[in-house]
Amino acid sequence: MSDVVLSGVIDVPAPTARLVADWRRDVTFRLCLEPGDVEELSLARARIRWPDYSLCVQAVADWTSPLGLHGMLATSEVALMACRGARYHFDAAQYGGMAFCNLFLSEYCGLDLHFPATGHRIPLVRGTVVIFDTGQAHGVIARSSDGFKDADFPGEQDLTQIFLTWELPIEQVEVAQLLQITFDTDPATALLLDEEQLWVNGALARVCPNSGQWREAE
């Protein structure tokens, strides 16, 4: 698992008021996001109301190209996501062969993307772009907190973050080199498993949703 986290801030157009209002309705009435939830929005529907979508994608492509990922976004799966903060978690159980490239589209509202194991703590301003290994535990927490707390996300405040996320295949040499990943394969053990897993110190792992610390799975 890579502990490399790449981040920057790029210039992307602010979503229109109509698009933001549409996202807010979806978050409130369809997704019913609770503190810590991360859910998918309809990208196809958003693109109908999003004249600057292609500009956002191009801005991320321009940022990733000098990193050695020229043209990779065009061939990668992309989704539109919403979160109201995010409890600490990792995504390797579903996306073990992938790295994520995320572009945050919302204005800064006092939230940080935090990777407790690496120490990275990234303010989520509009245009924040991040690439990281899906096995790396992360959460979206209040700047004033040292961990995830439901109380930091009161219902009367709009603390939703909207972001695009691309799946970058780690088997691509350029991605593996960028994240400094060295493969240590064990085909015999892999044949015995019917799903992707993440292990820490020889045991199936889980993450404390509030602190982000690794724990053995129960």
C-alpha cells in the first residue's frame, strides 16, 4: 500500500447556482445524507446542467499530465460523489486495484481531507485535486477537530462536499511508479479468496471510523 498522497489546487469554474441547487435537493431529499455518509450522484443528469464540466475535466487532465498520466483520465471510470463529511474508511475492499483521483467542486466550508497514517491534512477548497491509493485510510473532518465527530455536522449547516472521482488502475505502470508501489504477489493465497481484502500485520484490517486508526477486523 502506498503512503504517497499527491495534491494541489487547480483553477476550475464554480458550478452554477442552478446546478448547486439541484445537487442540494438530491443530497437532502434523495440521498438523505447523514453526517459521515458518502454517496453517488447522477453524473449524467448533472452534465445536462453543467456547461463547464469539460473545462473541469480538462483542468484535471492538465494537472495529471506532467505527473506522467497523460491521457489516462479519458480511459478511466469517473463518478460524481457527495459527502457530508466522511467517517474514516478505506476503499481497497471494493477498489483494490485502483488509485483515486478526486476533484473537489464545493467552496471551502471548514473541512479537511485527512490521511491519519501519513499525516496529510488537505483543506477542501474548490479546485482541490488529490491522487491516493484506495488502501490508504482517509476521512473528511472539521478543521477544528482531530477526528470525525457527528456533532461537527449540524443539520442547519450546509457542509456538503461535491467531488468527481476517477479510478486509475494501479496495474498501469505510470500509476504504480507515481505512487511508488512495488507489487508483492502471492497467487497461491489469492486463489483461496473470493473477494478483495486488505490486511495489516498479518490480519484482516478495519479502520476506526472516528480516529482513522487501524484495527484488526472482528
